[in-house]
Amino acid sequence: MSTLMERDSAYVANTYRRFPVEVVSGKGSLLWDTDGKRYIDLGSGIGVTAFGIADDAWQAAVTAQLGRVQHTSNLYYTEPCVALAERLCERTGMKRVFFGNSGAEANECAIKVARKYAAEHKGAEYSTVITLENSFHGRTLTTLAATGQDHFHELFQPLTPGFVHAPANDFAAMEALVAEHKVAGILMECVQGEGGVNSLELKYVRQVAELAAREDIVLMIDEVQTGNGRSGKLYAYEYYGIRPDVVTTAKGLGGGLPLGAAILGEKVADVLGFGDHGSTFGGNPVCCAGAVNVLDRIDDELLADVRRKSLYLFNELIKAKGVKSVSGMGLMIGIETKRPAAEVVAECRENGVLCLTAKHKVRLLPALNIPMELLEEAIAVIKAACAKEDRLCL
Ligand SMILES: *Cc1c(COP(=O)(O)O)cnc(C)c1O
């Protein structure tokens, strides 16, 4: 009998460099592998299992819907999809929602909205979308074109044309691109997640938002990773005091089931009409029933708790041996370590704590409701792993 790892490498496409852990089950912020080893989960499936693994309330909402109807297609009305759209609009002040199944699809929708809006209001030649260098917006050919990291592009040419990339936090560069190109939209993450957990500067984001409003450019904020309470606000753009035209989100929204959303503001709410866009699975009732449960639990109390835990993590890490800097927002944290991040993550895993990396940093995306005791236990392991080479060097 070959092992799970051997069967995976024989039959599953080789696109993932997986960690050597065979996950069998979990509960909340704990996972167990085939050997019965326990791990504290600080990655939550890359910011997806917002309330942890097999969370009771989420599971009840999902299984109740599963027993009623699991799929209808978008030819019919279902309650969870409408209930979720209502809630998203009420909580953001935005007007309509298009549902897909992933972050990339949410961004695809946003880009289509920006291009159609521009075509109708300014002319079809206004098709360029500006994104930021070092951004990440997805893996489809269009969202790869949007992603401002060349190494993702090299072997997949030609990508969708009409994307240019601006250096982050350089408003003059953004102004120059807007002057040079016929621009439909600007798409950016408030905190670049995959790019290394880097927050955009307050002044820059406000200037870009003002420029977009002035030039009638569709401002799209990618909250696939930062959204749904992860930042300590429902959406990270709230920290910047801006009003985007489109907010895209996914990851934590479904609590572990595939769900993406493009939330449309007043300016673009009615851009898409019958037949302009669609998705067979989009707005699936089971995924949406889970998401309604997730969203209803992201209340002021939970958000305050996320910010409290964030402060605790920043305070612990900033003074820890072997830590060069700490970045991020809420429970989305990047740690620049003296040791290579991959080594720190491997050592934490050996010692029962699962972390992620983002570029050269260790990245933490724990469940929003991770118990304080588990966070304390995990941070001790991380601090020890960060400090290690220091000790060896002495
Ligand atoms: C993960 C991510 C995406 C892509 O989401 P998928 O669900 O993998 O398609 C897009 N944008 C950001 C900011 C992300 O973090």
C-alpha cells in the first residue's frame, strides 16, 4: 500500500508544493494528522475557515441547507443567496452582489464591470485596468494579467491585454499612468497578502480614491484575503475612509466552502444586465447558507476581539528574538525573520503549529475566533523558532 503522499504525487497535478502533513480531521483551531499528531492551525486554509474547522454553528447552517436543496442553478430563486446579498449590501452600503465560486472569479466580474462601465460612459477604448506591482489577484489568465508579479506571467503568454502595473504607495506614478492610458478601472488590495503582507499607506489610498472619482474610473478593492473580518473591520477599506465602486471577496466568506462575491456600489450597480455574466455554481445555496452564518457572527464584539488578538500578536512578535519586523492588520500578520521563513515554518510544524509564508515572510491567518490559550501556546512555539539561529550564532 502506497502512502497518501505517494498516491498524491502519482495522480494529482503537481501544482502544489504541499507541507508533509496528511490532515484527517480538525475542530476549531486544531487539526490532527494520520499519526494522531495535533497541530494548532494558524493558516485556516489560507484565511478560509473563518471560524475554524467543523465549527458547530456554521456546520448546522450548512447541513440544514444541504438537507433542503443543494443546488438549483441561477434559473431559480433561493433564500440563502438573496439573504447573503442583502446582508452584504446592508453592511457595506453597497447596492448589488454578483456571486461566483472563488476570488479569481470575483475579480473577473469586477474587471468586466469596469470595462463595460467605461465602454458605456467614456468609450470602448477606455479599457486599461491599473493594478499594483507585487499584487495578487488570481490564477485565471485575466487575473494573472492583473497580478503585478512577472514570474507568474512568463510561461503563459499571451495574457489578457489591457493591464498596467503601478508601484504601490507612489501617487505620482499612478497619476502618470492615468494620464498616459485610457483607464477603465483601478484594482488593488489594501494589504497585499501573497505579496508579503504589506499595507498600503492611508494617504496614498485616499489620493487614489479621489483620483478615481475625479476621472470617473471604477475603483475596485480586492478584499479576497483581507475581507470578512480578517483585518479587524468587516472590510479593510473601512480603515481608509474610502468608498470603493466594487469590493471583491471570497476566502473567509464561505467559511470553508467555495464562494466569491463582487459587491457593487451605486455607480456600477446596474452595469451588468441579463446575459452579461453568469456562473452555474455561483450563489450556491449551501455555500451561501454557511456564509450567512459567518457574516452574522462578524459583529462589533468579534471585530474588537480580532483587533485585541492582533495587538497581542504584534506586541509579542515585535520584541521577539530573531524577528526583524511585523506587518499586517488584524489577524493577517507578516513576520520578517532573521532565519529564512520556510525554516521557521518547518520548525513550527515539527512542534505542532501550522503557519504560512508570503514571499520572504512568515504569514499568520488564524481563525477569527481562535481561543487565546491556543494563540499563547502557538506564539511560544513561533518565538522559539524565530530565536533559534540567534542562539546558534552566539
Ligand atoms: C487568494 C486571493 C485571490 C484568488 O482567490 P482564489 O479563490 O484562489 O481564486 C485573489 N486576490 C487575493 C488578494 C487573494 O488573496
